[in-house]
Amino acid sequence: MRIRDFANITKLEITFLIIIVAITGFLAAPLSLSKIFIIIPLVISGALASMSASVLNNIYDMDIDRKMNRTARRIPILNENSRSIFLFMAIIFLALSVFISLYFINALTMVLIVGGFLSYLFLYTIFLKRRTVWNIVIGGIAGSFPALAGWSSVMNDISLTSVFIALLVFVWTPTHFWSLASSNTEDYIRADIPMLPAVKGREKGAEWIVGNTTIMIIYSYIPLLVHSIHVGYPYYFVVTAMNVILTINVVNIYRSGFKDKAFMGTFHVSNMYLLLALVSIWFVIL
């Protein structure tokens, strides 16, 4: 199997995000530097669980992937002939993730990692994705678990800081995914997936992007009001700059007449938003 094919089926871009979120939760914990080597099993177990969930997601969605231009390239890799191999690989990945997190870290972290796996596979993929326009909103909780797991790997508990980071990912997800979905509405209509922009239309989707982005911007300043949430001073400078840049891009959706390019511009900026916001929290340990 080529590396590109493996990355496609395991959704390594999602795994990368999971790792960044987990590291952020880890480094936000006050004792993280004294337990820095725990970050190795944390990253490995989190990555394995993420890849396992992505593979099982792709197996479950084989029927709709054939109908979507964005995902059709998976079919030559994952099909009826190779499905059992990928299923076995996903099971092995999950088993290794459970073992590594339980043996090298602690039971709470293992539960949180498995919680992320279960919420992505069962809550989002199986229960929500094909049933409701709220699929990505509710299902986005899967991306929150790594922050809690990162913190718990150090402290063996959950704190307001880790919950803040987890919910930052949660409120970010709709803006991010609706921007992508708005430039691929035909795909979702063809596959009969009720992604909000495909059901309500691109203009209504843009309104929801504006609303969610507003909520996210307000939420990003919660640590200013709750002093027990520690994110460090660099976070405020970075998130303020990114709030301005993201707002400009969201406004550009309307100025462009709801063109694909504007939606994709917002999508790419939202990627950078979360990445920089999370990495800026790493400096809270300094």
C-alpha cells in the first residue's frame, strides 16, 4: 500500500489535529514538564484510536463515498475486496491504543481516548451523519476528547482549562466544516447526506457560519472572565489576530456572492485559526 493511500483511508489530517489537541491539553497541565515522556504514549495511543475510527468510518461510508467527487478516490483502495483487511487493521489499531493508554498512562485517559473513538464512529458516523443537519454540530464532540485525554494523562483528572480547550474545538468545528461543505453541496445532495448547506442552501449556510463564528469568537475570550482557566498571554494575542482574519474571510463570503473560492478561503483560515490558537496555549508552561 502506498503512503498516500494509507493517509487517505486513515485520514491522517484528522489524526494530526487530534494529536495537536491532545498535546495542548497535555502542556496546559501544570506538571506536564515533569512528566514530559508521557507525551509519547499519549500521541501514539491517540493517533491509533483516531486512525481506527477513520478506517471504520470509511468502511461504513463506502456506499456514499462512490457518489461524492471528494471521496471517490477512496474506492480503488477500500472496496469489497480489501474491506476485511482494513477492518482487521482498525481492530488492531484500537486494541493497541487501549493497551498503550491503559498500561503506560492511566485508566481515565484510556476511557477518554475510547470515548473520542466511540463518539466519532457511533454518534457521528452511524447515528447522526445521515439523519440530521445537526450532524457535524453534535458529532463535533468527538474532537473535544483529546484535550481532556491530554490533561488527564498528566493530572489523572479533568479541569476547567481542559474543558475550555475541548469546547474551543467543539465550537470551532461547525464553522470549519460548513465552510467546506458549502463548496461541495452537490456531493452531499447526490449522496443524500443532510449537511446543513446542502439542505438549507449556501446562503442560509453562510448565515449559520456567521452565527457560529460569532459564538466562537465570544467563547474564545472566556478565560478572561474565568481566571481558573490558564491559557497564557500568547493565546490572547494569537486568538485576537485570528478572530479578525477569520471575520474578514467570513464577510468575504457575502462580498463574493457566495462563491466556492470564498467558502474554501474561510475553510483554510479556520484550519490555521485552530492550529495557531492551540499551539499558542503550549507556551502557558513558560
